Amino acid sequence: MTASCNRPAPLPDRSVRPLALPAVALLAALLGACSQPQQGDPEARASRIEPVAKISLKVQKVAPGSRTGEQIYQGTCAGCHAAGALGAPKTGDAAAWAPRIAQGFDTLTKNAISGIRQMPPRGGGADLTDTEVRRAVAYLANSGGAKFAEPPVEK
């Protein structure tokens, strides 16, 4: 053992101690001021803390069976077909749609209603009627070069 190991630890410098009490008092005063209720106009205070932006959602209910192919595409199909997600043929990609269009409108519609590969039945739109699925299939296939007649919307 060396002699330095037996020495006690040095005491803190005593010149710091007189400054500690005023520093703690100042900190307490600052924190105390923060906890005091704010004085002033409540409307002005409310305007200072109100959100910067507001979002307003307007839900439009459309009676089942009355949606067009484009409306169904925008609301249900575009999520995958616009980007080609999960192997879905992209909207407007004639090369990807050609072999599907060659199978015919009825086969495309049957696959869309029952689901195929990673596409869920009715494209995930459980509230879609068979006629609405037919409209969406016509709209989407026509964007890829088909010339299918979209079933009309009955009024």
C-alpha cells in the first residue's frame, strides 16, 4: 500500500459555501413566481394557447350502389393501384393490365369480388355492391387500355 491511499478525501473549497444559499434562494423565488396565477385578460390568454391550425372533416355518406367507378377507385382502390403496392397493377400501366384485360371483364370482376393474391375481397371495401365493383373494375381496367362499359348509376 502507498501512503496516498490512506489520506482522507479533500474537503470542498469553503469559498463556494457562502454563494450556495443566495443561489438556492434565487432559484426558489424564480420557481415561486412561475406558480403564481397569471393576471390579465382571459381571452388574450386563450388566444395565445389556441391551436395554430384546425382540421374540419366532412363525411359524405353515399347510398350503397350509387357510387361511380371513379369514386370507388378514389376511395378504395387507389391506395394500392396508384402506387402498385403488393404487386397490384398500377393505374394506367397498359403493359401490366394487358394480360388481365385479355381474361375478360367477367373474370376481372369475379377476381375483384372474391379477392385474388394479396387483394382482399371487394378490394377491402366490404360495403361495395357487386355493381359498384363492376364499375370500379371497368374504370380501373379502362385506365390501362380496356374499353369496358361501366354499368350506369341508377338514379
